[in-house]
Amino acid sequence: MVTLNDDKLTLGPDPDNNSTSVGKARGLYHFPSNTTSFVYEMIYSFAFTYGDYNGSSLSLMGSVFPPPSGAASELSVAGGTGVFRFARGYAVLNYVSFDPLRRMVVNELDVYVSHY
């Protein structure tokens, strides 16, 4: 199964507009057909619309270990545009919360990147 996303990218974890919006997180998740697996693949582009990074983007990809595994997921920085041209690095994705009524997941990303 493949899921396409177009999400809000914020500075904080509050999804109800109490965190500063800094751009859009667009991408896809690929869930394996084996439903016993708790690992899926993520390919995302973060398009920034705020501050010094306005007009730039970062691309990340890798395997994600969602709850209940409890493991943080490490993603590769695959590249970028604008101020992030030739970007390389990694990101650590941690699960924060899930609202089943709104079908909303909040994740935290710490991104470590080198660029020119």
C-alpha cells in the first residue's frame, strides 16, 4: 500500500495552529504487503516557506519503525535545493502522538545536515 501525504511542517508539536508553520512536508509512505511487519519506507520532501530557508527544500528517505516498536528511526538526507544544495546528513524521527479520531500522527524530526 502506498500513501501520499501533504502535511504541515511546524517548529513545535502542536497540530492545532499553536506552532509556527515553516513549510510543507510532502511525500509518500510505502507499507509492505506483509501486515506483520512494523517497518515501512518513507520518502519525503520538506519545502520551507519561512525565515532564512524560505524557498529551499530538503529530501529525506529511509525505513520507519512506528509504534509499538519504540525505536527511533534514522533517515538519510538525500539532497536539497536552495540553501540546502548538495545537502548530506541524517534525520532522527521520533513518534510523538496519534489522534485516532482525526487520524493524525505527530512526529518529531531532528535533522543534522551539511550543505554549501
